[in-house]
Amino acid sequence: MLCFIGLLSIEMDRDNFEEYPKKFVKFFAPWCGHCKELKPIWDELTQQYWDIPLGEVNCDEEPKLCKPYATSYPTLVLFDGNNSIVYDGKRELDKMLDFLEKKVVPVFEFEDEDDVHDNNRQRNVQEYFILYTNDVNDKVTEWSKQLQHIHLVKDKVRKLVAFRDGSEIEFDQEFKKQFVVDFIKANQVPFFVELKKENKRRVEKRNNTVVVVDTFEHKTLLQNMQDKVQEMKGGEWQSYYQIIYMDVDQWTSLVESFTPHTKKDAPFLLIYNPQDPDNYYDRKIENEENIADETYQFMQDVMGGKEWPKYKGEWKKDESKKEL
């Protein structure tokens, strides 16, 4: 499997540093202002990247260990055996994730299936994949950049299964890279998930059907949706859309980028593709108690061409005409 590491950064010192031949390490000093600024970003990285161990070395306590690598703080270094690469990019989550995804080749090992499920339950990991296969061939390694959270279990018949929100969803297409990638993207987050900073990167790889709400005022609406979304899973829409909800107070600037919407319009429905955010669809929620049916109908109308997309630029043009 891909090495599946815990969700916390490992404190490394001279006694355990060599235990991890492949690792990404933060060399820091507790008094360093830039190190303090990096900490929340580093914590987010540990939540999102588990292919290799992420560690940190306190250079006040381990000056000899730090000296060959860190001339300033913080210094980030990727180790692979005797080789090391200093990360010199921006200290931003997306940039560091891109760096690791390009530089790290995952390690594949077979596991016991019961151990896979037990370990994920202990870590409270709700979404993961098992590839049942007799061998690890070129096709498997070809997918390696997309196979985060995939475990390998020895089996005569090859199949790929997503374990998602307590359900098992089997991959039923030809084993080609793009089909596998699409399947992983479609099943790597819960069926109804809140958009947050730590999952934004994963969520925004797909078309999003968004329930825009005030999470405090619209608790009943969210509960109605949560109760119904399990009944909706597995439908035709799942190949196209990820259903999420977004707190309008936390994401005001994003909501208001879909002009002419403001936070006062919540609750409402929004469909957009993060890769093409200028085009979007929206619809007012008429019946909060029937939110699941309204959401399903909205997606059906968009897929069936009954809804026309809106374009952000149209609002800008209209405003410019008014000024003239």
C-alpha cells in the first residue's frame, strides 16, 4: 500500500531520525517567528498528506542533527535514503503538496484486509480504497500519483473498492488510468461534506453542488439534507457532482464572487466547476424541509440541459453599461 502515516507530525531526534529513510522534515526553533507562522500550515499538511512520514526537529534541542541541513529556520527537507532535497518554494499548503506529489514515489506493500479496516477505524478515516490484486504491475505504479489512501490486499481477482461513509462502492470500469482517477476523485470525500480549508483541495477537484447556508440558523435544513443524502448516494448524479455545504459566514468572499449573490441570500443552491468558476448555476430553495428533492431536481435539470449557465462576466458588463 501507500505508507499510511498517522495524522500528527513526528517529533524526531538523534535516536529515531534514521528510523524513517523516506521523510519530509521541518527543522525549526521554538523562538523563531517564521516557524510560528508556518505551524498552522504544517499542521494542515499533516492532515492531508500521509504517503510518507512528516517530522519535525527542534534545533535548540538537537543542534548537531540540524547543522548539516538548516542554516536558517524553518528549513524543510525531503529525505529519500541518502538523498535529500531542500524545499525552497513558498510556505503555502498547496505549494508544499504539489512539491511532495511531484517528488515522492509511493511505496506499495500488501496488507491484511482486517488490519486495513481496523487501522482506519482507529484513525477515524471514513474514506479510503482497497485495491485487491495479485501483483503490483506497471499499471498500478502508473496511477501512483493519484493513489493516496489506497491499500493493497492480495487477491486472485483484481478489483478496486471505495469505502465511503460506511458503504462499499466497487469500481466497474476498465482499469485505465483516467477511469481510476475519476473514480477516486468521486469517492474520496463524504457524500455530504462541509467545505473547509483543510479539505478544499480535495473537494474542489470535482463539480460541486453546494448548499449555501448559515450553519447556525439553518441547522434543520442541514439535518434534513444529511438524513436524505444517504438515500441519494449511488445515483446518476454521483458521476458528475459532489454535494457539499458551505457556511456563508466563513466563505463570504467566495459566495459573493458569484455575483449578484451576497450572504443575505442564504440558503440557496449553487452548482459550479472549480476548474471553470466563471460559469455557474443557482437556484433559490423553496422548501427547506424538502431540500434533498430540490437538490436532486436541480442537478437533474442541469444535467438535462434545462438550466442555462450564468457567467460572472455578464454582471460586470451590465454594471459597466449602467455607468455609461
